[in-house]
Amino acid sequence: MTAATAEAARPGPAVQESLSARILRVLSKAPAHAVLVFVGLFWLVPSIGLLVISLMAPADYNEMGWWKVFAEPSVVTFENYSALFEGGTDSLIVQSLWTTVLIAVGGTAIPIFVAALAGYAFAWLDFPGRDWFFIVVIALLVVPLQLALIPMFDLYSRLGIFDTVISLILFHTAFALPFAIFLLRNFFIGIPKELLEAARIDGASELRIFLRLILPLGLPAIASLAIFQFLWTWNDLLVALSLGRETQPITVAIFSQLRQFGSNIELIAPASFVSLVIPLAVFFAFQRYFVQGLLAGSER
């Protein structure tokens, strides 16, 4: 009886899927795959066109479409990129890239650090008016950025920091904090309470708990937030145009070149592609945290 039971409980051989079943399964998913391929090509073709144009001489671009370069690859040249960075740090594009890096890094690191502290406080520290302060933070999410441009223009002029990198960093920090605090607070509150209690029993201070426990566990949400904020500050044009004159990030530099020299394609195309590649590289570097960070706190 025991042997028969053991024989019956023994797993049988795996049933292999027939060829017809595999074909039907592939065909059933074909429409969805076709739509995804079409959407991917729809977004990818302009970027490929920009890359090809940046590798063509102006004369060749005016005589032939960019797609014809695949039939005549000999027209590809890197002279546009050489001219773009010619002059080193004195080059307009190089200066704009450096300015953009400062604004993007500062406008990403500062709000994330402040929001992490505030998110931890709202999630795990008891202080008077905590819930009311958090309601105010949520309410600030609906304040439009355009509403603050004129008041901040006047304030920066009075403080003497108008048209500086620090003024743009502070502006991006202020408008990033409500969403950052909301996201990180919802993620931190999902951390098991027992971990924090065990750390406090072992004598860890709140600062040590924050640095050694909260930040490592909150890395997915922090990385996701960093992607959003970096892309926003890197690609910003409106704030930089409104609060800057001589301080020009890459978006403003390209816009000014496009406005002043509409046919200056040998400068605009490589500069645009360079400004595209850097945030794309940042996204791919942190993409494994992206989905997990987007779902942070969704069950709360």
C-alpha cells in the first residue's frame, strides 16, 4: 500500500507542448507584438534620424534624405562632433553641458536628500501636527510650476541670485520636494516596524537608523525618484528661459541656435543627440529599480 502510494505520488514525465500548440500560442500573441514593434519604431526612428543627420555634412544633408545614408555610408563623418567640441571649455556647447550637469545633479541630489529625511519623519517619527503637515505637502502637488515663475523672478532679483546656477537648482528643488516626500514616505512606511524597533533596542540613534537601515532599504524608490528628477531638470527649458540669461543649460543653448541660425544643422543635430544620450544612459543605469520604485507604497 505504501509502495503504491509512493508510486502514485511520483511526478510523471513532463508533457511536451506540440508544434501546433506552440504555433497557436505565438500567433495569439502576434497582434500585441506587432503593436509593440510599431510603437517602438515610431519612437525610435526620429532618434535614429537625428543620429544620422549629426553624422552628415550639411551639403550631403541638403542633397539627400537622411535615410539614404544607408545606401551611401561613405558620407558619414565625425566632423560635426569635432566642430561641436572645438575650443574645449570655451565652446558654447561644452559650457552649456557643464551648466546642465551642475543643475541636474544639484537639482536631483538636494531634493532627494531632503525628501528622504522628511519622508522618514512623516513615516516613523511622532511630532505635533505631523498629519496636517503631510496634508499640506500633498496639497502642494497641485500647484502649477508656471504660477511661481514671476514671483521667483522678483525674489531672485531682490536676493541677487538671478541668472545663476544656484537659483535654478533651488527652483527645481522646491517643486520636486512635494512629490519626492510623498513617494518616499509611502515607501518608507512599508518597511517592517520590527526592524526599526530592533535597531532602537540595540541602541541605534535615529540618524544611524536612517543612514544604515532606511536608505539602503529605500534604494528602489530613491533610484526611481532620481530618474524622474534628473530627466526633468536635464530637459527643462521653461524655467531656464524664465530665470536665466547668461546661464544657459543645453536646452536653452540649442534653442538659441535654432532661433538665430535656423539652417545651422551641423551644430544643432550633434548637440541635440548629445543632450539625448546622457539622460538615456542615466535611465538605463537605474532601470532595474524603476518598476519597483514606481510601485512603492501602492498597497498602502
